Amino acid sequence: MTTRLDKPLRREIAIEDRAYTLTIDAVGLKLVEKGHRKGHALRWTDIVNGDAALNAALSASIAG
């Protein structure tokens, strides 16, 4: 039995000694550095369709 995700779930995590807030909701997930408004967001549809991996690969090829 699983629980429906009907409201946002927020958790704090530490990555390389920095605090981040991870928010998971019905649309997707968002990772934001603590004290900031902008962060990285992924929609569930992008993850399922493989678009998230494609976008990451394109960003890496442009930056490198």
C-alpha cells in the first residue's frame, strides 16, 4: 500500500557541507540551497520520458 502524494514533502539535506531543501510534490521535485529561492527542478514527466537525461547531456556538452 502506498500513500498518495497530495501535498508537498520537504526535507533538508547536506551536500558538500551546504544545506539544501528538497521539495517533492505531484509535479516533480525541486532542490534549492537553503536561504535561496532559485534552484533546480525536475518534472516527473521529464524523468519518465528521458528528457531530464537529454537536458543534462546537452548542458554538459555546451559547458565543456
